[in-house]
Amino acid sequence: MRNKRIFLILIFLTVVTSCLYLFYGLNPNSFQFALSRRIPNFIAIIITGSSVAFSTVIFQTVTNNRILTPSVLGLDSLYSLIQTGIVFVLGAYRVVEFGSYENFFLSGILMVCFSVLLFRVMFRKEQQNLFFLLMIGMVFGTLFGSLSSFMQRIMDTANFLLVQNRTITSFNNVQQSLIGISLITLLLTIIWIWRDLKYLDVLSLGREHAINLGMNYQRLVRKLLIVVAIMVSVSTALVGPITFLGLLVVNLAYQLFHDYRHKTMIFGAILISIIALVGGQFLVERVFQFGTTVGVIINFIGGIYFIYILLREAKL
């Protein structure tokens, strides 16, 4: 009963924030034009929020750690490296010829391929430790970040500004042509993993318990990590990296819902994620007058919340 009330409250807040974002400040003269801009951005918010929340719940269950997010695999840094490399090679004046579809597919495919290659190498042996995978991902993330910084330092001003525009999370510059393929990819990924979500409840007990209960641990974890990579790649290639969003919304969901069932946690985290992104984008447009981006707001709040979690865990 308590969880149902919380769900109703979250659904109500989602509807209220969505209506505010979509219809605030409209008049008969600007209604059609404004909605033609806001609706695609709203759909992009739903795709991003759902992808980040869904993937973070799965990732934290696999790693059995609530302060880790998929960004530790180095995918955000790889995305920044790809965008920096494209501008570095083509230049600011020729990068326009490199269409949005090509950029989206190149970024997404490279991130997924990097993840799959990393998983295949790390899970080749049965005894490989999952946290060794995370450590390797952090090393690659640092390497990719260093390469991106090096290329940005030797760029001219025009190229550097273009890279900054491509790597900063923003829903103001969403390519509407990419929304359809992103939505289809997300839905197909959810359909592919839906039947295995029930195993997350067992997986949360730990590797030994899952194996003793007859679960094919290696196969399931590999499949779940590929799903995480696909979802992170879709959201990152669509709007850019949002480092602390998953950490923020999933931990809030754990605090609100005292439930071991992961389907409950996933739906709750998705609702909180949509509320956070829609509310943040509303503040960006109406309060800050586009003086900042929703990624800056989310990362600022998420960073503070991350420090709070660390301090709370240190006291336990």
C-alpha cells in the first residue's frame, strides 16, 4: 500500500512537471511553434531518463554496489574522445558534412563494441573478478579523457568551441531525426531483457547464492552488461553524458521504495529520472533563461548527493 501511494505521488509529479514544461507560457499565436520544439525535447528526456535509470539499476545490482554507475566503464570518456576526434580530424568547417545519423551510429556502435570487447576479455575465464572489470574500465576512461584533453589543447578556438558544444549535456540541441531510432533501440533492448529482469532479484543476493540457486551467472551478467552498454550509448549519443543522474535517481528510489523487486525499483527510478530532467529543463528555460544546461544542474546536485552518500556510509 505504501509503495502504491508513492507511485501515485510520483506519477502526479511527472504529469505536473510535464504539463508545466509543455504548456507554460503558451498563447494562441505561439502554441503550434512552441509545441513543435518542446515535444521532441520532451520525448528525448523520456528516452534519456528511462535509459539512465534502467541501466543504473541493472549495473548496481550486478556490481552489488549502490554508489557505482555505468560511467565507471569509461563510456562517457569514450564518447568525448569520439566527438573530439571527429572535430580534430575533420575540422569545424567540414564537420557539418558529417551528418547527425553518422555521428549517432558511430558513437553508439563504438561504445557498444568497446563494452562487448571488454566483457569478452574479462569473462573469458570463470574466476575473473567483476571489480577487476570496473578497474580496467576506469583505467580506459582515464586514458580516453587524457587523449581528449590533449587534442582539445592543440585545437584552434573554433574547433574547441564545437567540441564543447557536442560534449556538454543539453536538450536544447537534440537532433529530432535521432529521436525515432533512439526510441526504437531502447524499446528493442527492453524487450530483449524483459524476461530476465526477474533474475535480478536473485542476482542481488550475490554471486555464490545465484549460482547455488541454479543461475547461469556468467551468461546473465554478460547479457545484462551488454544491455547497460546499449542503453548508456543511446542516451549519451542522443544528448551527451549525464554522470550523476543515475546515482541520484536510483538511490532516491531505493530510499522511497523498500522493495526487493527490481521491476518496482526500475519503474520508480524512471519516474524520478523524468521528474528530475523535466524539472531541470524547465528551470533552465524559464528561470536561468538558457544560461546553463540541465546537465550542469543534475551533476551539481548529484555530486552533492554523492558526497552525502559517502559520508553516510562512512558513519555506518
